[in-house]
Amino acid sequence: MTKFSWRKATLVAAVVPMLALSACSSTGGKPAETGNAAGGGQAVSTPRMKIALITHAPAGDTFWDTVRKGAEEAAAKDNVELLYTGDPEAGRQAQLIQQAIDQKVDGIAVTLATPDALKDSLKKATDAGIPIVSLNAGESVSAALGAFTHFGSNEQLAGQAVGTKLAGDGYKHPICVIQAQGHVGLEARCAGVKAKVPGTEILYVNGADMTSVESTATAKLQASKDADVIIGLGAPITLTLLKSVATAGSSAKVASFDLNKDLAQKIVDGSVLFTVDQQPWLQGYSAVDALWQNKRGGFKIGGGQPVLTGPAIVDKSNAADVLKFAEQGIR
């Protein structure tokens, strides 16, 4: 698919040949007997290991279904028992990290949307000798919190890419909608947009309540007659914003970050201008796989640097192709 060209970052896809076997998403699954070797294809055996994937996922957000699907596929290949948990409340996410430590997991993959709330729990994990990788959010603080690599998009650069694209198309008064105040990744996206389009306004909504999202955005559009584009930072939010535009009778166009099959279809139809895809399936897959590689051979994928899974622009030119993958649940 078409990708943006970057001056400050190189997009890296960390997909490594793995073992092949079957396993369940959270428990069960039979151990692997053979797998792919690094050299001439000689079969190798790897011991069963347990990995906790802990996210800040709210209920019902399809983005996290895609992350989990990628993680489950890596777990099935790598003879991993995957323990998936998530909670949007920062204190509860910290408790889930402690729970994983108590379960003596062999590795932790964690999102860092609210890093200050998680630092003490992650320190306990590193003190216990548990390797950590981060994904999706918290790239800038990942190493400081003990992760040996991070899988995700540079959100500041992603926001700047959106701002550059909008400015080039003549948009001057975007509304950037943040569904979780204080989320470092979401704040960085809108900051990036505003850096390129100074007329950008930030609108905070309660992403846990789509009725509230719709009414808040509708009121904002009715009050902001000069708004020419409204930007959702997640596919469910963006799909709700389409309703707000219609209800408000606004002429504002709609753009987005992230992706699901419904949003991809809206881009194909022309209802949404474009989205910025960070490839969440790849984030989940790579995070689990990196911990397995670390256990297997002490490998540290990324060499101490973040591994970027995006951003990639999905617009009218490539949305039909991306839709095929989104319908499979891997985009």
C-alpha cells in the first residue's frame, strides 16, 4: 500500500519467521515440537512460555481486537500462553501489571498511554527480571520505563503528516477530537496536526460514551461555522463524527486516524477523506514475537530503538485494497 515518505523516521516492519503450531488466546494450546531454524531449515524445539499483553483498551473498540488478533497469531506460532487483559483506567492497568508479575510471566507487552501511572509497576517487573516491550503508546518513554523496544507509530510525526496533507489541500480550521484526555499518543497526534495547521482546535470528548461523543461534536460543529474538517483519532470515533456532521448540517469534511473495515469502506465511498493507519495487527504480533525471540536467543529486536509500524496513509487511491485485509481482521 502507499506509504508516506519521512525525513525523520524510517518505517520498519518487524516480521520474523516463527514457529508454527496452534494455541488459544489466553490459555491452553499444545506445545510446539518443531519450528523454523535460522540456518538451513533444521527443526528446533522451544519451551513453553507465558506472556502477558496488557493494554489500555476500552470495551468495544475494534482497534484492540486487531491488536489482540496479531498477538494471538504470534503466540500460536511461538508456543506461547498469551494472557490478554486491558483496562482504560490507569490505576487498574497498573494492577494488571502487578497481577502478571505475581503470575511469574516470562514477558510483558504493555501499552504506555499513561506512563506515569505505570512506572512503579513496571519497575517491579524489571526488578523481577521480567523482560518488557511496549506497543502502541509511549514511544518516547518506553526505554526509560524498562522496555527493550517499542512497536508503534511516532504519533507526533503522524500528526504532522496529517497536518501537512490537510494544509496542502487548503484546509485551515480543523477540529481534532481527543477521546481520552491525557493519553500521550492522542495528545501528540493533535499537537502534530496543529504544528502544521495553526488554526487547529482541540475538542475533548468522552470516548467511552458514543452518544456523548456525537452530541459534543455536533454542538461544536454548530458553533464553529468556519470548521472545514473534523478529525477522529480512532475508527469508532470517526464513524460517530460522520453522524455529527450530518446532524449539525456542517460542510466540514471528515478525516481519521486508525482503521477498521467500516472506516475503510467509508474511504472507498468517499465519506471520509483518509485515515492514518498504524497497523495494529502488526503491533500485537511483533510485541509477542519479540519477547519470544528474546527468550529464545537473547535477541533484542530494534537494537534499543523503536520499531515503527506506521504511519501509512489510506485514502481513495488504496482503500479498496486495504479493505480486503480489514475484512479479514488484520488491518
